[in-house]
Amino acid sequence: MSVPETNPKSNSDGWAKPVDKLKVSESPKEAINLNVEGRQLSGLTHGFGQLWQKTYKVRLSGIEVTPQEVISAWKTNFPKFWPKGNDLYVPLTGIQPGEVGLINLTAPGGLKLSTGIMVIYADDVSFSFMTPEGHMFAGMITFSAYEQDNSTVAQVQALIRANDPIYELSFRMGFGHKSEDVFWAATLTNLATHLGASNPQPSQSNSLVDPRIQWNEWRNIWHNAGIRSGLYMPVAMVKKVFDKSKE
């Protein structure tokens, strides 16, 4: 009798096992592995800014597709649906509970912001990520699909706080929230187009869950991935020059 394969990083109910510190199991050469290895997860209780629930969704009109098929395609092609210039590197095992992925985002000024995620839950109709210390947000984001009014809807729902005072300031000024909204609207449009949906029109709703600031978490600025990525850029450029000289 064969024994079904299991992921040692996850429990049988789809949840990842608790970890003290994140460990990146593998990454391609082009990925910037910074601000992830050895970091702790940054839950809502450890974030600095206001707590928001942001929901983005798109109706998959004109096609017959089940929620399970949507999530299967989403997991398999997840990085391809992100706006151009933004990358998520996950292990060959894919999006499974307990896996840690590297994120390289394009930021203003040509900066490549390096951070990551951990897959904390996954089943056949949803999966969830949690962010590490230094990420723009403290909290979790869930990707799901469900049936509604004889069609399938794909959804992204984030329950998040800004991780430190600098990130919170950018959100208060409108930059952070706007970038996040554009990012996930584009992602859902790309997913819907990939699946063959006609004229996808993503929508969103925002809810301020807790307007308070957690001032005792101001020290999170020490792990700010944007600052650390900026400081790392000259080092990365020097490494790139030396690597080319060896070819």
C-alpha cells in the first residue's frame, strides 16, 4: 500500500506548522535574497499602522470554470499574473503550506525592493500568505475563488497594517494604498484574461478595522525592507560587475 506524499512543513489540515524564523530553501541566481532569511513573521499584533481590510475581486464572466480550477491555475502561474517588473520566487514544490517565497518588487527610482512571504495555509479553493519583518505590511493576504450568481469570482483579501512609521506615512499620503490597489487590480485582470474571461472588471472595497496606531511597534523601522534594499543596491551593482568580469 502506497503512503500519500506529505509536506513536512505543513499539518494535514492545510495549515503551515509554526516557525520561529524563516528559512529560504532555494532561490534562482537572479533573485535578491534579502530581508527574509532568519526573519520572524510579522502578524497584525506586531504592526505599527492602522488596520485595514481590503478586498479585491473579479467576476469571471463568459466562461465556465470552477473555484478549484481557478485556484489550481492561480497557484501554478502565480508570479506570472503580477504586474511586469515584480517577481515572486517560490520553491519547485510551489505554493504549499510552510513554503517561503522571495519577493523582488520594482520601486520608484529603479530600486528593487526585496522582501518575501510565507504560505501559511492552502487548500483547493484558497491560499494565504503572511509577511515577514520589514515588509510594507504586517498581516496576511488570502487568495480565494467561490461561486456567486451562476459564475465564479476570484478574490484577494488583505488584512494588514503598515509595518513601521515610514510605511504608514506613505499610506497616509496615498502612495502606498494606491500602489497596492493598482497592483492587485492588475493581478486579477491578468488572472481573468489567462482563464479566458470576457472584459474583466476588478472591483474593490476598503474597511478601516482599527484606526489606532500601535506606537510601541515604532522600532519595526529597523527592519524596513525598503531602506535595507536601498542600502544594498551599491553592493549588488558591484557584485554584478565582478560576475560579468568572470564570464
